[in-house]
Amino acid sequence: MKGEGKKTERWREMKTFSHVFQPNFDEVFNKDFIHKGKWKENVLKNENPIVLELTCGRGEYSVGLGSHFPEKNFIGFDIKGARIWQGAKQALVQGLNNVFFVRTRIDFITSFFAKDEVDEIWITFPDPQPQESRERKRVTAPIFMERYKQILKPGGIIHLKTDNEGFFRYTLEEIKRNNYELIEHTFDLYGEAIEKLDPKTQEILSIKTYYENLFSAQGHSIHYLRFRF
């Protein structure tokens, strides 16, 4: 009961957060979200770039990047409200007015953004959906890639961080099969690879999510890549 009470309290608190959006199914299924194409005008109140963190979990990257880059807007997406609360609360504590969160399924991403409205995407430790029967649910499967193409500006970069080698190799194969531009990739980010990157990139990639710390502690190598369409 104690845990359930805490969860209920967080749900209530999150409803009061102006930087968190929790649309219901009918608002986004085969329908445009109210701010689609108007995020900068209606919500962000600036003309700065928009960066998405998909499967954001507790929002560590959205918050971390938001503090590093006040000249950019960051919007974290996840279906789990209890996780989002943590990132949303931290953004408030740090006074980050450039960090926002949306609780929804990634399937509906094109309901939220118009063509070329997004500048950059981060995908951080998604469910790898390892079963072959669930390939379509992998967030780098063709059906999702096509959605990202619709909302990303030309030349917009997609970053992926994962500990799952199978999913990582699958994504590399998708990039190669579709002739996307693979900018960089490594199977061991915190091995020698990160030392070869410029200091600013090292700083960004050193931001670690809860799951990343967990996987690293278990001895898993962290895989990273970035590409563009």
C-alpha cells in the first residue's frame, strides 16, 4: 500500500506539471496532437532546435542534455508515467525551462510533430524486442524509421545507445540495407572508442541513464552509433 500510495501521489503531482503532456489515446490515434507543427509557438516560446529522447525512461538524457545545451529544447517520450515523473521532477529542481516530457507510445510520434519540425533524435536503451516475431516493434525497424524521416529535418542525426548487441547489429544492418549514412559506431563506447572522440562529444556521451549504469555494473558493453537519412 505504501508503494501504491507513493505512485498515486506522483501521478497527481505530474498532472500539475506544465512541462509534461499526457494525451489520451483518442487525442493522438490517427489524429494530430494539438501542438503538432506549433511546438515552438505554443509551448517552447523560442526558435531553438528541438531534440527528442525516445524511450526516455527516467529522463536522464533529456535532463542531462538540457543542462548542457540551454540553447536547445529537449522533449522526452515514454509510455511509463512513473519513470517520466523522475525526470520531470529533476528538471523542475534544476530550473530547466528547456526540458519537456510526453507520456505516449512511440507509435504515435508523427501525431506530435510536423514535417521537418525535429532537429535531432536520441534513442536510449529501448526494449530490444529480441524475438523474431516482434521485429516490427523494434524502434529502429523500417516502420519506425519511416516515421522518423517524416519529422526530422534534412541532415538530422539519430543517436542510439544500447547494451543489446543483437539489437545493435540489427540496427546497423537496417542502416546499411537502406543506404543511410552511418557517421560513427562502436561496440564498446567506454573502452578505447570514447577517448577518440572530441571532448564535447565525450562529455555528452558520458551522461548515463539508470539502466546504463545497471547494465555496465553487470559487465555489459555499451554500444553507440549515430546516423542520418
